[in-house]
Amino acid sequence: MSKQKSSGLLPYPVIVAATYGDVDAINAVLKHYEGYICALSTRRLYDENGQPYMCVDEGLRRRLEAKLTAKILTFNVA
């Protein structure tokens, strides 16, 4: 196992490739942050009986992914 994998960091070449618009690299960044994005977009909802349950707000999840993608493309690695 590489040091980058064990530390939970994205490899630098992937970050650079993502900033240049490489679709596979952007998808790798989105995959890396998938759990965090899901956690941020989780909402408490209530069923018809008033019982709470947790659910991922898919609209919010997509908006967060879109914002991350936009920031990746404008990120300056130099």
C-alpha cells in the first residue's frame, strides 16, 4: 500500500490532471470526497407518522458535486 493511500490524500498528479479537465481525474476527486459530500447532504426527514429518518438530499448532493467540480477547474496548482 502506498503512503498516499494510507494517509488518505489524493496523489498530486491526479489533482493536477483534474485542474486541466481530465474527466477521469475529476471523477477520482469526486469519488475521494463522496462520503463527505453524502454526510453534508444528509437530512432528517419525517414520515407520515412523524417518525424521523435520515435521507440523502440528492439535489443538494448534486449541487455540492457541481460546486466541487467548478472549483477543481479553477484551482491553481502553481
